[in-house]
Amino acid sequence: GQQVMQIPQYQHVQEGEDFTTYCNSSTTLSNIQWYKQRPGGHPVFLIQLVKSGEVKKQKRLTFQFGEAKKNSSLHITATQTTDVGTYFCAFSGTYKYIFGTGTRLKVLA
Amino acid sequence: DGGITQSPKYLFRKEGQNVTLSCEQNLNHDAMYWYRQDPGQGLRLIYYSQIVNDFQKGDIAEGYSVSREKKESFPLTVTSAQKNPTAFYLCASSRTSGFSYEQYFGPGTRLTVT
């Protein structure tokens, strides 16, 4: 079945450094969503990308959808301790959502 | 205040007992989902329901059962047949199971079976 791989699995950064997580699929995706899960919490929707080559920004977060709609990235500029958590990508398969394996971000103050 | 509630937050059970996790939403969403999350792992789909009185198995349905008698409610029963039931269980809902709708998650239930 369809799968999405996320890299890296873990990332430790110093506060103020940038961070990027990548989501890759072997098949073309109809859309890509990004979620954030704080430690001990539940996933919270961040954004959805639908168009080929789409780029969206939310303050320090930049989301991209690849031209071939097979990959996506989330970039955080100048990380803060509030960015700690696990970031998941997901896409809508047939009648269900398929989540990536997640990237766990730790920010060192 | 619209949202998804799950209860209880923590649940402890003895091995061999069935246990039912509650999930209620007042978002008027058609689709509901149950996921399992193990420490340091991603989300694995257990069951999903697109409409009342209908549900489908996800990737890891063995040892679990669900019902969808009301639009607002989608309880999950972890049966004694589930070999490794200790996990974090997340319920979610969306406007429809189709294209382009975000999922809203409940706060989760941490189940420990000893």
C-alpha cells in the first residue's frame, strides 16, 4: 500500500538554528498535511498543501510540496523551545489518512 | 466549545480483561478514526468509520472492536485477544474521510495492561 517516509527520525538543534524535515512518497499524492504533536499531547493540524510546487508560510514555518507531488518539506527558521515535538506528514488515501513515521525535534536552550 | 473528548485519560487493566475506550465529538463530523501510538512511533490506524452504522478495519484491527451507533460516538474495545494492548490510543474525526479535510484529535487515552 501507499506509504510515506519521513527523515530524519530525530533531530536535536541548538535554539536559534534552523530545522527541516522531509516527507517522501513513491507515488503521487493528492495532498499533504502536516501535524505537530507536543510531548505527551495529541497531534494538531498545521497545514495542508494541494498544488504542485506549492509553498506556504506560517510565521517561522515554511511548507513545500514538490513539483511531482511526491515529496514535501517543513522548514523551521530560528527554532525556539516551543517548537519541541514530533512533526508528522500525512495524506488522504482511499477513505483514510496515512501518516508518516514522524520527526522528533528537540531544541536545546 | 466544539471538540473531541476521550475518557479516561489513563486506564489500567489486568491482562485478560476487555476494556472500552470512549470517544465523543460535537463537531458534527461524519468520519471518525482510532489510532494506536507506541513510544517513539508514528500513528497506526486501527479502525475508521465514514458514517453511522458502518466501519472498516485499518492496518492493525486484530484484537480490537468498534461500534458506530451514533454520529457523535465511536467507542473502541480492546479485547483480551490483543497481544500487546499497552499503548497510547488516539481518536480523531474529520468532516469526511475524503480529500482535503483535516483531522481533529482527542487528547488520547494511555492504556496500561499488566
